[in-house]
Amino acid sequence: MPAAPASEFDLAVVGSGGGAFAAAIRATSLGLRVVLIERATIGGTCVNTGCVPSKALLAAADARSTAADATRFPGVAADPRPVDMAGVVAGKDSLVEGMRAEKYADLVDDHGWDLRRGTAAFGGTAEGPVLEVTDADGAVGTVRARHYLVATGSAPWAPPITGLDGVDHLTSTTAMELEEPPGSMLVLGGGYVALEQAQLFARLGCEVTVLARSRLLSGEEPEVSRALLEVLADEGVRVVPRATVESVRACSTTGCVVVTAGTRAGRQEHTASRLLVATGRRPVTEGLRLEPVGVRTGERGEVVVDDTLATTDPRIWAAGDVTGHPAFVYVASAHGALVVANAFEGAGRRIDYSGLPRVTFTSPSVGAVGMTDEQARAAGIRCECRVLPLEHVPRALVNRDTRGFVKIVAEVGAGRVLGITAVAENAGDLAAAGGYVLAGGMTVEQVATAWSPYLTMAEGLRIAAQSFTTDVSKLSCCAV
């Protein structure tokens, strides 16, 4: 495959997160010349402001919560001390800096990529699209490539709420920079970011109230919402479901934030020292000048792509959160590799989310893969379900924590497993195992008779499958 002229590149990538790096690594393996263009901090959302820092803080809060709850084990006592939030944040920052260097910045030199610092925008020429890159000094340079990849990610988004612009509110990014937990916090949102951070701050000693527009994690099984409501209530988090926020204002006397919301009980006012808006994210496409080069964007600003990740311009592709597709870094990475295969190898590969695992890192966590009961029925599939309480899973009994369940959705007649959902410790591992079950087209009977190591949470999958034909309450602890 001929290389691009020395003054040009084969692949120009706008962004430097998981999707960008996956594409660049794959392109380098093909002997292609790559340039990355980044206007901010290298590494993208995951390592800087998303997965890594949030899960580092969640792990720290979980350690404190475990210490505080150690008395559930007979003979064990604990004395959890007040949190040194500055120390916790410093530890998080140190971890982020190390991973950013090792997994991102150092790889630029290792692979020999060109890294341009600046803001990119598309421009059109007779030969096709180019990128104009404006650096910090205002100088503009031009980048030409055979193919372009938009991998600019997403950013926290706040809905239009009266008074919100006049209140100093937190986002999922800025909340992780607080050097001490506030005395109280209102969290707007009922998705995974809202719930993870609500539990995080509650475990750090903050009084937390969650205002959710619908049920918690509304895209998952209803049993998930009910389980999380109980978990959060046990930890002192107040959840107000079906709350429609009408306005936000600052209290002139106390400096607190006051949120007025319509609820099933009528209009209510909620007050706290800080407000966290965790109502979702939106793709970052502003300023890219996509429309002049014929690239369509959607209602939320997402780059519109087909299932090969091609845009409406044959030389411009998109990957990751900017597409509006599932916002997981492992999706972005898969996108990046797929784009290079399609753009430069003509692979014609298509993205398929049917076996995509989904994880929410609450404690206990939520893991799911495949269809929910409702989705299966909406697709016209006759299905049956079993919900296995964790009291039937030996690992949960040993942990002395039976909060949660394992649910399996299966096709009537054929017995094919269509979906798996779990609320449990390490539920993400169950979702990953469930992905293999779905990929293999396994039936409930096959899962029920498969090998499963005793005293693992994953054994819950086998027991849940057994519950389709057996009263598992009458089985011995390791019966097959």
C-alpha cells in the first residue's frame, strides 16, 4: 500500500482518547502515517475526567464504607475516620497522571506519531476536505490526509433549567476536584453517572438527595431500579423519582442551592450546599465545521454515521462518544480499530452491539448484557424470565451481603439466552461472562449444566439458569 507524500498523512485524527489511540495503533501496524490533533489534555475523557478518576474515587469510598460496615462480620470491629478529601483527590490525580503518561503520552513517541497541539476545523478544497489547525499562538496550519477520523468525545450536558446559569453548580468532572466533601448535595439525574457519584459522596459523609426524572437506570430491568432504591436508602441517600426540575436558585442568606421540582407529591423545594448536575453528556462537535464539508450531525450534535462508522463524506469517519453511540471507552476503542480496517483495508466491517456488556459501578454494581424483558417482547420474541435473589448464591452468603439478584431472559421453546442482568458485587464480571453466553448462542440448559467454580459470584449465572426448571432453594450449596 503506497504511503502518503511526506507533507501529508494517511490518517488524521481529531482527538486523543481511546478511539483515537486504537485507530492510530491499528494504522501504525499497517505502516500508515498518523497525526493526532489535540486541543486540550492528551488521553481524552476516560483517563482524565471519566472512567479512571471516577472509579479511583469510588474505590476509595468503597474502602471506607467497607470499614464502616465491617461489623456485619462477627468478631470484626472498625473505626472509620473522617475522610482526608484532599489526600484522596491527590491520590486520584497521581494515578491519572501516571496512566496518562504510560498509556497515552509515551505511546506517541513509541509509535512515531505526529502530535499537533491546537484546535482543528474542517475546510474544503478542490481535492477534498482538509483540517485547519489553530495553535495557542493563533497560527494556522493545514493538515491533509487520505482519511480523517473525528474522535472528539463528549462533555457533561445540562438541560435548560430556569436559573441554572446563575448558580455555581458541579458537573461530573468538577465534582471530582472538590478538596472536601460538602455537607449536603443535590444530584440531578438517575443514570449511571448520577448514581455512582451520589453514592460516592454519601460514603464520604455527605447528605445526598437524588432528583431523577424517571426510575433509576431507566434503560435497564425494573428490578435494577428497585434494588438500587433499597441500597441507596440503606446508605442514607434520599431518592425522589419522577421529579421534574422547574427552577434553580441560590439562597441569599445561606448561599445554599434551592431546587424547585414537580413530583408525584406536588411541587417541592430541595435545599443543599452544592448542586451536581449529572443529566448526561453531549458529543463535542462545535467548531469542527462539519456541515460545510458535507458531514451531517444529529439533534444532539452527534456525527451521523452508518454501521460501518462512515459519515456522509467518504473520507471522514467518526468514532466513540461523538457518534452518539453507547458511551463506553471499550466501544470507542472498537470503533477506532474498525474505522481503520474499513477505510484502508476495505474490510466492510459493521458495528454490532447485540452482545455489548453494560456496567454501572455502584456498590453493589449493576451488570447487564443483551435484551431486557421489555426489549425482547417489543422485538416480538416470546420470552420467559427468572430472577434469582442473591440469598441463593453462596458467594453472597459468604460475603454477608445478599443485596441484589441475577436475572435471565430466555426465548420460549428454544431456551436461547437473550439477556442477563445482575445487581451484585462484581456484576460487571457476570455481564462479561454473559456476553460469551450470548455470543455462543447458549441455551438456559447449557448454562445450567456448564462448569462453574464454587464460591464465585459468576456461579449465580448457573444457579439462575437452574431456576428455570428447579426449585433452587431445595438444592445443596454446590449441587449441580
